Amino acid sequence: MEFNSPVYNIIPVPIEKIEPNTYNPNSVAPPELSLLYDSIKEDGYTMPIVCYYDKNRDVYIIVDGFHRYRIMKDHPDIYDREGGVLPVSVIHKPLDCRMASTIRHNRARGSHDVDLMSNIVKELHELGRSDAWISKHLGMDKDEILRLKQITGLTALFKDINFGKAWKAVENDLID
């Protein structure tokens, strides 16, 4: 089967049929968001929103492009000019792979909220993904994954880790 990149099949989707995902840890500071608005106002949409199509609900869930979506939602001039339609590139992947795609897109461009990243590691763990899978698909080393797991404070995330015996408790007699 020949691979066909989704970018070759851009479709126009009414913004009302698009919704954000629940796991994106990316954030954009107000000055950069203003710059994105200026860019879209001056250049138009030059990159599609990447979405997964949920046919049961007939909605497109954003994998990448939340802030481009937000510009249209927050700025009537952009909404009107674009006719309330966003360019969408659709990927067909299960949730864990969509989460990984979101992180790869984000990490290539910006920074992440640590608490939200911790939640993604937790969710991927709960979906049965190993640290090796998370490392490979999210571009994290094992120490970063460990730190993110520690932030969540959930001991279940550590159940498969073999800890070394770096120290042993020793009973000491106290001298009075």
C-alpha cells in the first residue's frame, strides 16, 4: 500500500464541526498569539488544522492547530473572511497515536505545560503504553518520563519499574 500524506487531502470544514482535544499541553503566550493573529490576517491560513474525524459524533477533533482554530473562534474578522471554514488535514489514528502526534507537532515548535504533560504520560500509561513507547513516540528520555510520572504522584505509574537496592536499613545501637 502506498503511503499518501494527509496534507494532500485538505478539506474545508465549518468551525462549528471542529473541537479541541482534551489533552493538548501546548500553550502560547499572548504576544505570540497576537503574532499568530497578525500572520493569519496578513497571510491567510497557510497550514491546515490536523484533525481526527469522529464519525459517530460527526465532529473533527484537533490533533494539531488549536491556536489557529482559536484565532478564528476569537476574531470575527477572520471568521467572516474565511466563511467560518478551516482547512483540515485528517489523520486516522487511535487515541494514543493522536496524543503522540500532538506532542511531536508541539515539541517541534514550542514549550509545554509540565502538569499537562504529566497527565498525558499518565493517560498513555493507563492506555497500556510502556515507557519505551512513550520515549520513542514523544521524543522523551527515560529521566524526563520519570520526572513527569513523579509529578502526578501516582504510584501505579511505577508498578513495572525495578528499583535497585542502593541502600539497606541498618539498626544502630544508640549510646546513652
